Amino acid sequence: MTILVTGATGRIGSSVVDHLAGAGASIRALTRSPETARFPAGVEAVRGDLTDIDALRAALAGIDTLFLLVANVPDELTQAITALNLARDAGVRGIVYLSVYRGEAYVDAPHFTGKHAVERMIAALDLPATVLRPAYFMQNDLAQKDPLLGAGLYGSPIGGRGISMADARDIAEAAARELLRRDRSPAPLPAETYELVGPDALTGPTIAAVWAEVLGRAVHYGGDDLDGLEGRLRAFAPAWLAYDLSVMMRRYQEDGASASAAEVARFAALLGRSPRRYRDFAAEAAQSWQGA
């Protein structure tokens, strides 16, 4: 039984690999640079990416279970659909696909609606898959370090409706648990869907208050300026991505993304514990920043 992990060197994928290696799984990791990738002992690094059909076919040979994580790129939908087709051709018995929370609702946000289209394929073809729908990552707010410590400002314009952020570590652990469950099953398992959501509905002002508490200083919310966000993002990201993320933030401001109690409870059942809270994430980050 071997698990192929895509996106294996990123924040989520590398953590998934670590969890799987700790559980004694047989792992193949897809990477563009196997000679420089740093994986736990025993992990087989194979060269390729989701745009290289021949390399992906080779990587899927002999694979029982697939973790499909597709980066936020212009051809994300094509990459995901192609990978699922090739996995089906290769006889893969289990799939865990990393989608997004509220993908079916945020139809104007490109990477949301693209992931929802992938979910439609999984459902239409009755693929043996677990769809994981993570909310906005808490770890995205690590980029707020300089404004928080310098100006006492929380600058992510998430609005006042509330979003149920999830800790990336919980997301990776949930993915690893489902991969192991499917990989160790003697027969393909039925489809499952989980919303990976935190227990708190967070707003810009409430997050600023959390940071004020853990940093021991005044912190203010920077407001809902989406044009400013897009401009800042374009300093280090392509224009299409900056716009995509600004549309996502607009939907957070207009509609929110607050989880139900049932969704949080189902995620907790998958983890075997409660999902991490934002305050605990912020306290850890503050301690590491102050220690540095």
C-alpha cells in the first residue's frame, strides 16, 4: 500500500508527509526537485508536477491512495481534473482531495469555484474520495507580523461578518488520517466530505483584540480596504492572484464564512480532539516572535 502525495513540499503537503511517515506508511512524494527535497527517511521522492502527464502517469504506477493538493495557479482546474483522470486510469483505490470551505457559494472567486468544479467531477463519477474543505488558514496571518509589531495594526481586511479560520496543522493531520484510513482499508471506501473549520467566528476587530491581548499592546483593525489589499499583494504576487484573493476577501466581508456547530463537531470527530482556537495560534506566534 503506497500513498502518493502531491504538493509535498508546501505548508500542508510537507506536514502530511511527516504525519504519514510517523505512522509508518509507504509514501511517494511528487516534487519538481527530488534532489533537493528534504523528506523523512524512507519517503520516495519522484520528479514531476501536475502539468507533466508522463511524469504523473509514472508517479501513479502502483499507487493505492492519492493526496491531491493543487496550487492556486491559473490552470488549477485543468491540473486537478487531469490528475483525477490519471488516478482513475491507474486504478487508485482512495483519494483525498483538498478543496475549500464555501466553494459552492463563492462563485465569483476563481479558486473557490474551480475547486467546486473538481468536487462535481468526484461526485459525478462516484470516485472513492474524501473531500476536505478547509477554511482560511490561521497561518496566513503570520504575514501580519510586521504591521502587528510595528504599527499595532491587523491589516487583513476580513470584515465583520465572521470567518471560522482553521489551523494548517489540523488540516494536515485530518488529511493524513483520511489517507491512512483509505490506504489501510481492504476495499474502496464510500465518499466523504468534511468542512475543516475552527471553533470561533472571527472578525477583523475581534482578531485585533486577540493580538492586543497576546502581544500586550494596543492593536487596531486596519479596515475593509480591498483596493489597498490588491495593491499590496501585487508587490509580490501576479495580478491575477492578487485580484482572486481580493474577490475572496470581498465575499468574506459581504457574506462571512462562519461554521455551524455541526461542522465543527464533525471536524473534531475526524481529529479525535477539538480543533485549535485562533487565540492559541496567536499566542504561539507572539511567543516565537518575542523570543526571536
